[in-house]
Amino acid sequence: MKRPTRIAFISEHASPVAVLGSTDAGGQNVYVDAVSRQLARRGYLVDIFTRREDASAAEVVNWAPGVRVINLVAGPAAPLPKDELWPWMPVFRRNFLQFMVRDGARYDLLHAHFWMSGWVTLGLRRLLNIPAVQLFHALGATKRRHQGSADTSPPERMAVEREIVREMDRIIAQCPAERRELQDDYAADPNSITVVPGGTNCDMFQPVPHAEARQRIGLQGNEFTIVYVGRMLPRKDVRNVVRALAILSHQSDLPMRMLVVGGESADPDPATTPEIGVLRQLAAELGVADRVLFYGKRQPEVLRYFYGAGDVAVTTPWYEPFGLTPLEAMACGRPVVGSAVGGLSHTIHDGVTGLLVPPRSPERLAASLHYLLTHPEQRIAMGYAARARVEREFTWPTVAQRTATLYESLLAERRQRLETGLLTRELGGD
Ligand code: UDP
């Protein structure tokens, strides 16, 4: 019988085990979790290598059928900001190899997530002589462009990313905008890029009627409700949404409110999540403090009640490599107003499943929200179209199927090279 194909996912800072919604735990954790499980359902064995953040965590965790999480020692066994992990990457790589020897695992293909994992993987690729795939999740050049001096990435980041782009067997871009950035900012060969958009879980994220959803989260009243779910980072620009809410509430007498879900703790605590303090103060200055309700971080299983409680979901980041939360809201049958950047331009079908607006423009956002506020039928139609679009194009099984197709073509290429003896010659064998 054919031995199952073994894949090593390298995801230095984003473990599927992490609690979501906090500073460094977001879409990448969800992605690695969901795609590994779906690949395993297709018959692959997946080991996810991540940095050990907790001294009590076992080295090997049987995470799901066919999926293990391997916690590698690399620096202190405590949470560290991801921008402080770079110096620990040589140790991470060494411990990967030592684990392989101890465990006896033989990998057929490496799949790196984020740039530091990419660096680790380039070295492993050379040593193990197996194909390697890169998915960046975020690009340093884009971050630098938008965050300028506030960008705390190590200075080596972009040079390392360029090397990864040059050397990896294939780069997965999550949307056409990322492909363009790879070509424009990193001179990537278009043939080395495969676009595989991210997905969401259509069972976990399901439409829930307003009344039921509102009751589940203890929300009274029937006013127009805007919902934001996501990490509480300045670049997500929740401030823009608060400003738009203030404009809208001056334009219309209709009652309205905004729910804000995310943060470092389950309580919306400005001490642990400073952005919540900033937003509260802004809402107070703009006279809408009583209309903005903060919930803190919530687990994915209950998020459908928050999305479902909303009439519309909003996310207007300055930039967004892909963005899972809009897909989640769409899967819950809610229209999304999002900024026309990165992945959002691809996932939100403007005028059909939601509305696209320019980033950093509370006026334009308020105008779009006003349209949805005053057109309930459009809102409902967009919600239906949103769910249908996600079911059609953005499910995790589809992501895994496209990823598997890519793996198989790389593995077939390698087999062919081996058979024709090319590899032997490259290694100096004849
Ligand atoms: N999330 C969560 N609980 C929260 C806030 C966010 O589970 O309180 C999840 C959210 O559902 C989504 C992920 O964190 O799956 C955020 O991913 P996204 O791609 O939207 O943004 P990123 O955090 O990667 O920038």
C-alpha cells in the first residue's frame, strides 16, 4: 500500500492551539488549523511545527485525526511578540531537524507560513532536498508602506522575503492583490505564484435570525446594528467605524449601535487592550459612547451570534492581506462593508454581497451604511448573495483541494526529475 504523503507545516508564531482575537493570534492560526485538518481528510499526514510558548505544553500534541502539533523549543517557553522571534529561528530550525531524527518522520513536502518560517524552510529544503511552498499571510513591503516607522518588523524582513520568493518551489498568494504585490515589490516570477484564496467554515458560521442571535448575546432592542469582529489593532482602523457611526447618527434619527468584538481578554479591558481605551474615548468625544458596545475576545463557536446580531458587518483596515472575518460574516448571511484593499476587494462583491469603500474615509463609510440602513431589502438580498458566494468559492475543503493539487504537481515534478536522473546529476552523482 502507498505510504501517506507527509507534509510539514512550519508556522513559527501561529499555532492552532492559540486563543484567537488577541494581538498575534488571528487569521493565520485559523488557516493553519482548518487547512491541516482538511488536508488530513484527503489522506495527507500533517505535522504543524510551531514555537513552544507554554512550558507545560507537550512536545507532540495529537491535534486532530492525521494532524499533530509539534511544539519546538526556540527561546523562552512564554508568549513573545512575533517581531521578537527572528533571533530564535536558527534554534527553531535545528530543533526541527533533531525532532525529525528522534521521531523518524520523513516529510515529502514543506509548507511555510509567514516569512520567518519561510527562512527556516529554505534551509530545510536544501538539506532535505524536498519541494517547499510558501504562504506569506502578510508581506513586509506592504506593512512598511502603511505603517512606516511604527513597523516593528526586524530590518532583515524584506531581504529574507525576496530570497524566499526567488528560491521556493511555489508561492501561494491568497488574492490577486497579493500576487500583484509579489510581482511589483519582490520581482516574483508570475509562473512561481499560484492563487489559492482562503476560506471559512460554513458549518460554524451559519445564518442565525436576528432575534435569536440578539437574545443569545443578551442584546435588547431592535435598532440598526453594525458589527466589527477582529483583532484590536490600529491598522484595522475601528476608529474609522466609530467616526462613521457618529456621522451617521447625526444624519439619521433612526436608532443604531455598534458591537465591537475582539481584544486580549474576554472582558473589554483597556488595560490589556489599549485600543479599546482609545475607541471609548473617541466615541465619548463624538457623542456616541452609549452606542458602541465592547465585548472583548470571543471564541469562534459563538461568533455566529455576534455576526447574526448585526444588520451589517464592517471592517475598514488600512490594508488587509486576506481577511477571514468578512468571509465569516458573509457565511452568516450578513452584508459586509469593507475597505477596497487587499483580499477584501476580492471577497466582497461590490454592490452584490456588500459594499466597498476607500479606507480612512469615515464620510464614505457613513454614506454606505446610510444606504444599507435605509434599504432593508437590499441588505437582506446582499446577505443571501454573501452566503451563496462563500459556499461557492471560499470553503476550507476547496482551499485544501486547490492546495493538494499544487502539492501533487510539485511532487510529480520531483518524481519526474528523479526518474530522469536529473536530480542525481544535480547532486554530482554522475
Ligand atoms: N477572532 C476570534 N475571536 C475574536 C476576534 C477574532 O475568534 O474575538 C478570529 C476571527 O473569527 C478570524 C480571526 O480571528 O477567524 C481573524 O482573522 P482575519 O484574517 O480576519 O484577520 P487577522 O487577525 O489575521 O489580521
